[in-house]
Amino acid sequence: MLDRYFKLSENKTSIKQEMLGGVTTFVTMAYIIIVNPQILAQVGMPAEGVVFATCVSAAIASLVMGLYANYPIALAPGMSLNAYFTYSVCMAMHVPWRTALGVVFFSGVLFLLLTVTRVREQVVNGIPDCLKHSTAAGIGMFIAFVGLRNAKLVVANPATFVGLGSFGDKEVQTACFGLVLMLIFMSRKFHGAMLMGILGTALIGIFRGLATWPAAIFSLPHASSTFLQLDFRGASHLGLFEILFAFLFVDLFDNVGTLVGVCEQGGFIKEGKIPRVGRVLVADAVGTIVGSLTGTSTVTSYIESAAGVAAGARTGLGNLAIAALFLLAMFCSPLATAIPAYATAPALILVGVFMTQSIAQIDWHDFSEAVPAFITMLATPLTFSIATGLSLGLISYTLVKIAAGKIREINLLIWILTILFILRYIYLAAA
């Protein structure tokens, strides 16, 4: 039955091989169970509830991917999107986290509608490649900056805005140790390198007196603190349209970039296209809706799935193992919430490294491509806002293309977005 449903023989794989690939993917991406609650807790969200939401949304989305799309690609709350949720929406815009969850829910519903009508595919094709790659790179720099700040390697400086932290600080020392530890693990291609690095750093912190042992390792899930805590009325406010668009835009290209990378590695791409791509995109839409209802930010595909593919996974059967392990992990909230911020900071820095690899795909020899890409990458971390980086990148793309006499390269979607963003800045200036 499993062979017929998942087409194991056709893909030259086996149940054992698929289970091994699934476990490998889970171990590689399990750090999200620790990191996601820490990021969202900074805006007042109960960390225990976020652990529950993270595990449930990841399990359900991965099941949909495996059972409906039959791909060995795992999903969980996205690192770039939880950073946008916390730092850009809740902190910078002063949006309550319950309202932000409502916006995430509406974005998930919109993802699903756009996927069914195939609009998401058209939007992907309508955005210039230079903005796709620079957005990923800018988010990578943004996440790395957050990691450097959490590690106290970068601190506020009244003369230069930012400066280097003190290496006399025990937390800085421990974070640096964790970064070196992760670099060693990752350079030797150990599966679960980030998770081992986080746990190793946390242990060093405990031995140095910077943290204490968790009171327990296992406990029943604390669902009620975040489950169905959305503020739909606040989320329906027209002023939150920009946030909704940013969630859509970032998830769109983060997800597509991951899918292309993993599918290329697994040999799933046929004639330049991903078969069953509509079903693939349904998985993150469903995951996002479930995540918002249970209490976490947008769910997306994980590039760590490539580790499972390398271990032999070729179908969605391995996702059953991933889902089961995520469901078991939600009983470990005391362990996840006891990990200090300086222990997860190195993981954020290295996630930034992976995301900035897309810089190589930008045509730096074409001035009209390089300028908007550079502005997007620069503005995202410096303004501490992914939405601002996106908007300035789109506006500069249109202006530079006009100046270069390449108006025909500006499609209708870019014209509409450029006008909307210019009107937004005019409104903010007049307010």
C-alpha cells in the first residue's frame, strides 16, 4: 500500500531509506523548536504556547506536503518571517502580537486562495530576479544582525550607532564559543549541527553560572496561552495591508527558493518545472493557517530538507516521521524555553550566512539590476524592517529602469506596487 501511494519503487527508494531521510531532516531543523519561541517571546508571547504551536503547525504542514504533494520537504515557522513578525511588526510598528497573529491568519487564507487560482505562480514570475535574490540576502543580513545583537557582539554606541561588544562579558565569550562549535560541526557536515551547537553552548553557560538547569525536561503542552488568541478585528484594519503584503512577499520567495534548491538536489524538476507545484504551495498555506490559530508566525518550507534528500529521501513518506517527531517534541517545552538567547544567537548568524548565498545570482554588471538589489539588501538590516527594504527596492528598480531607458522591463505588477509604495511614503510624510 505504501509503495503504491508514495510510488517508492518508481522513485527507487524504500521505507527504511525514507524513514532515515525524515529523521535526518528533523534533527537538522529541530533548532526551530528552541529558536522560534525565543524570538516570539520578545513581544510577550508565552514561550510554552509557542513551542506547542511550532510543533503542531510543523507537523500538520509536513504531513500535507508528504501525503498530498508527495515530496520529502519539511515545513515549520520560517526564520525570516518570525523575525519580521517580532521586530518589524510588533516592535517597530507597535502592533499587538494577537493582532499580528490575525494578519498571519488572513495571509494564510490569501496564500491558499492565490495558490488555488494559480496567482502565486504568476506573482513569482512577475517579480524581477534581482529583487528575489536581494530580498533573501537582505533578510539573511537582518537575521544575522539580530543574532549578533543577542550575542552582545554588536551593541549600541552613541557615537557610531553600533559598536563591538566587550569580550570581557561572559555571555559574549559563551556565544563566541557556540559559534566556533557550530562552525566545526557544520564544516564536518554533522547532521543536526545547529541543534548540537545550541545545546552545547547552553551547557557551557550553565557550567559558567550564566544559566540554570531546566526544572524539568518533559511536560504537557501549554496550548491555551496562544491557542485561538488571534485578534481578527484588529487584523482587519486597512492600515495593516502593508504587513499582509510583506508576509505574502517574503513567504512567496523564501518558499519558492527552498523548493527549487531541494528539488534540484533530489532531481525532481522536470523540463524546468516542479511537478505538482500547486499541491506543494498548499502545504505552507495550510501550515500558516494552523500556525496562526495555534500561536506562531508564518510557516514555510525548510532548506534543511536537503539533508534528508542527501540521506536518501525521495518521496513524502519520510515526512510522516518528521511529523511524528515534531508532535513528540511539543512535550519538551521546559527544555526549549530554558535555552538562553546567547545560545541561539550563533544559529541566527549562520542562518544569515545561508540566506545571503543568493547574492551570487544577482547580475552585478547590469547597473539597473545591481542598484535596486543593493538598496534592498542595505535597507533591510539598517532600517530593521523587511517591509521597508522591499518597498525601497521596488521603487528604486522602477526609477533606475526608467533612467536607463528600459521601461519595457517594468511589468504591470511592478508598476502597481511602485505606485502603492510611493503613495504610502507620501502618506507617512504628511501624517
